[in-house]
Amino acid sequence: MSKPLVMGILNVTPDSFSDGGLFFDHNVAIAKGLEMIKQGANIIDVGGESSRPGADVVSEDEELRRVLPVIKYLSNFTRVSIDTVKPNVARESIDAGASLINDISASLDYVAAEKKAGYVVMHMQGTPQSMQQNPHYEDVVNQVYEFLIQGAKKASEIGIEEVWIDPGIGFGKTDQHNLTLLNQLSKLVQSPYPVLIGTSRKGFLGRIAPLQNGQPAPVNQRLEASLATATWAMAQGCQMVRVHDVEPTCQAAELVGENFGEK
């Protein structure tokens, strides 16, 4: 890997925190995916169920209806991952052309092994419905690290050849937890597993980097903070970042890539 990889986020949902409803139509979603490919995305992460705090659960049939046509089309042009916690959605998405399961629940390793797909182990405290209700850790870095390494080892032991780890920024973490994890990414990147980081447009960025009037930056004004944290993660040695804004992040990946092989 000569430079960090960029994963483009494609939410085929009506209620995602950043772009819910924008790409709910299949044709619009496909067009957005093709645009991100043209901008340099190495992989498109297709999701049919929002994981924002308090999000509603979607039925399996509805999630499949949302994602399968998009995956089938885009997988002809680039690598596609499926962002899901449902076993059958993961299975059918792999059959449709996806080759990586991005699993916020860290529970679908057996599906990845069964389908010979890549797998992302992510840390989350609670569920999307409860995760931001007073998250607490004795030592967030070590607890998250131990969870991820244990999950990654198990995934490797059952035959998954490509295993990624993701500390789950914003998933059951306070703003300080998120900053602490970002500040100590060096611990994660020293593990045997490649690291995926997703900070793009998340709420803590709007609070930590507010507008000039002191108000939290709304979701459509978090590009600079998103790019700063993605660049920081890549510079620390993270091998992939998951983002909404593909083109500027790919530019940052090129710059970081000049020294990436030394990490």
C-alpha cells in the first residue's frame, strides 16, 4: 500500500445524519457512487440503515431493497463494501458484488468467513439507539484496543484473510473519548491489523470546531474539521479513512502518501 485508502460513504437512506434522503433514489445513489469513483475513492461503502444516534431500525427486506441495486451496479466499476449489522443483508450484498463487510456491531465475522469476504471489526458501546446515553470507560484507549484485537484475532482464526479494525469514533463515546482515541492512534496502528477511521462530519467536530459566533458548526460546515482529522489519522499510519468528501481527502492522501511507506 503506497498511500492511505479512501472509502466513500454512500447512504441509501432517508435519515442518515449528514445526507439522509439525498441518495435514497437508486439512480441518484449510483450517480453519486460513480462521482466518488471519478474523484478517486478506492472503495464505496453502501449502507441502507442509518446508524446515527437514535436511528430507527429498518426491516431486512427494506434494507435489501435499498442497497442491492446500487451494489450490483457499482461493483462493476470499483470495490464495494456493505455497511450492515444484518447477516442476510451481508450475505446477499456479497453475492451482489460487495467484497467487504463493514460491521458496526462486530458480530458478523462468521458471515465474512462463510462468504470469503473482508471484514471490519468496529467498536461500539451500546447500540445506535442507546450509545450516546452517558457512555463511560475506565480507560477508553485500552478498552477499545483490547476489544478490537480480540475481535480481529477471532476473525482471523475462523479464516478471514482481510481483517480491519475501527475504533468507532462517535459510537458510544463522548467528545473527550473521541479526542483521546485520535490522539493515541499510534497504539492501534502498531497492531498487526490495518486501521480504518471514520470521523467525517460527525457531531463532535461541530462542537470542538464551532462557528465564529461560538455556535456548533452544522453538518454542512464540517469539511475543514473532517479533513483535518482524516489527515491526522492518515499521518499517524491509519491505512483507510471513511469520508463523505472524497476529492479533498484523496488530495490529502496523496500528500500523506509521500511518507506513508515509512510508517
